Amino acid sequence: MPDLVRQSHLFGTPLREPPKDAETVNHRLLVRAGFVDQLMAGVYSYLPLGLRVLKKIEAIVRQEMNAIGGQEILMPSLHPKAIWERTGGWNSIDVLFKIKSRTDKEYALGQSEEEVVTPLVMSRINTYKELPLAVYQIHWKFRDELRSKSGLLRGREFYMKDMYSFHEHQEDFERFYEIVKNAYFRIFERLGLSAKATEASGGSFSEKISYEFMVLSDAGEDVILFCDTCEFCVNADITKQKEGTTCPKCRKGFLKKAKASEVGNVFDLGEKYGKDFDVSFLGRSGKKQYPVMGCYGIGISRLMGILVETFHDEKGILWPAAIAPFALHILEVGGRDGQATRDAAEKLATELSGAGLSVLYDDREGARPGEKFADADLIGVPWRVVVSPKHLANDTVGLKRRTEREERAVRTRDLARTLRETESLAG
Ligand SMILES: [Zn+2]
């Protein structure tokens, strides 16, 4: 089916004014451009443009998780209190959302799902021969944040991929962690982000040892120190290392300091959850053993926010091609007497979408050309194609990348080929 959306029909057109309560770039641009709508702080609806981006990020994450043997499942968000009491999370996790039913029964909303997945998986595992096993899900998570004003960066309800792996012993978890780490780097690279993995940190507040994946970002909430030579990277909060000193790992490079955003995390869970639920398997020695587990998160809606924080200019968003809501934005700017340009733009939109390109077509008759240009910059589709009377007279269209300043004239009949060639050159 051709993917062609006419802007005159699109639900969620750009707003003239930015939202009043927006404190971050991603909140301001995503709401104003019509990608999301804020219901309350930290809780958003995804409009057609926003859902397209969310689903594209999701598809990339799913492909890479499947490629390393992850099996997708879907677990509930609504959990009985008892499983959270069993692990101690009910009292120790301050962001755990707790709700009470009309019969005074208490429940938690999932913020991570070790409490569900551990008994679920282990009820079906009998011996070490069935391990390792990795299952994951992609759905909504909840956190009872006191403050949630960073747009999609810190949601009270957010879309997340969480994978859980089960191993015979610690060495096997560490082997698998390296595989996941490489898959995570591939995901961030496909999204156009340059990520770094921090060294294991083992905070004293938790039994979990965690690894964080960070992207450099001026809007980042964290400060990292990283080596200019090797891949050493550490969260500045948990180290005594200073900027400018020699890297403790390679002893050649020097440490640099930068603001960064966390885009993924991995927790080394050890045997905690197996022990908490007393679920075991028969080991090689013939004795019962608790599984060594890992938890691997990527906040998909958070990534969408980070991508906007990373890729924008003063006019709007600059979506990387891999996750842009559309490949092409066709603008018809014929003005009041624009029947000829409307016919030409309609033909072009039909042809290009028929050739397999996803097309957003600005066919709004009431909108002035300046308004259409401004909205196109705000929405941030990678390629803009302008059909104007002047171009029409020369049998050309105006072609411009969102990241370029100047439009160039391309012969209409060469457009599809030009786009194909430029895309393949861009990789
Ligand atoms: Zn180094």
C-alpha cells in the first residue's frame, strides 16, 4: 500500500504558539509540531506523526533484540502487591506506582518486571540445558515521579523495551552482556546517536550492578568522564577521576568531561530474584541452582525525546532518516490560482508514494506558502519537495534536505532517481 498522507486530513497539525509550560526543547517542539499532546506532566498522547516515529524506533530495537536471540513476550502492567513485597520493592522503591482497588486490595504498576518474569520463566525451566534464555517486551511502564517536566525524557508513563536473561552462572551472563552491548551500540548507531557505555558502577544503594549507555547531549542530566583514546567512560557521580587526568584503563589517553543523557541500562541482577522467589533449576552437578539474571532496558519514548534534543535547530526538528515520520514532504505552493501546481503536486505525491517512498503532502489550500515552509521546518521530514508555479514553468521541483539551507532545482522526471542516488550515497 502506498504511504501517502495529505496534510489537509492529518490529525495534529502544527500549533502557532509553543506550549506555555514547556521547559525542554523536546517538549516544546514535539507538542508544537503536532507529534504528541500532554495530558498531564509526564503523560502524553501520541498523535499520528509521533506514533510513526515511536513505532520506527520500536522496530529498530525489536530487530536488534531478535537478532541476538531475544524472544518477545508481553507481560501485564498491573501487578499484585504480594510479588513486590516478596522482593522488598514495595517498600524500597520510592517511584513504584501503588494503587488501591474498591475492595482495598493493593496493586503496583510495573516500572520494571523482574517480579513477573522470574516466576514466569522459571516455572518452565527444569535443567541447565534449557539455559540461557532471554525474553523481552515492549510496552508501557510507570514511575511515580515527583517532578516530570522534561517532555519525553522523564515520563510518569513511558514506552520501554525491557529484556531479562537467565543464565547458568555469572560468566555466561557476562558473555551475554557483551552481545547485548554490541546490539545496543548498533541500535544507537542506526538512530544516528553516538553512545558510550559506562563502566560497571555498583551503587551502594542497590544490590544491582549497573551499566549505563550514554549519548553526549547538552540537555543531558548526567555528567560523564570519557577517554579520548579508548572506550573508557564513567559517570562523574561515582568516580574520583578528574577531567584532564590520564585514563585509568589504557593509560595513554586523557579524560574529557561532558553532559550526557542515559539512553539505556543493563543491570547485573545476580541470583537475587531466583532466591527471592525460590525458583531454581537442576544444575550440571545434579544440585538445584538459582539462575543468574540480567535486565536490559531501553526507554523508547525517552529516546524519541533525546533524538529531538540532539537533532533540532531554531526552526524545528531534524529527524534522522531511519526514524523520520515520512521520507519526503511535498509542498504545493501555487497560491490562489494554483490548480496547475495542485495537479502537478498531486501527481508527484501519487507517483513517489507508489514507488515506495513515504510521503507527507501539504495540500492545504488555505495555508500561505510561508506557513507551509515554516511548518515543514518544524515537523522536520528529511527531504522537502516544493511544487511552485515558477518550478512548474521550468519542469522542475525545488529539492532541499532539512539540514541544508539552499533549495536546488531538480527536473521533475529526475526526482525519484536523484532521491534514490543521494540516499544510497548517504548510506
Ligand atoms: Zn583510555
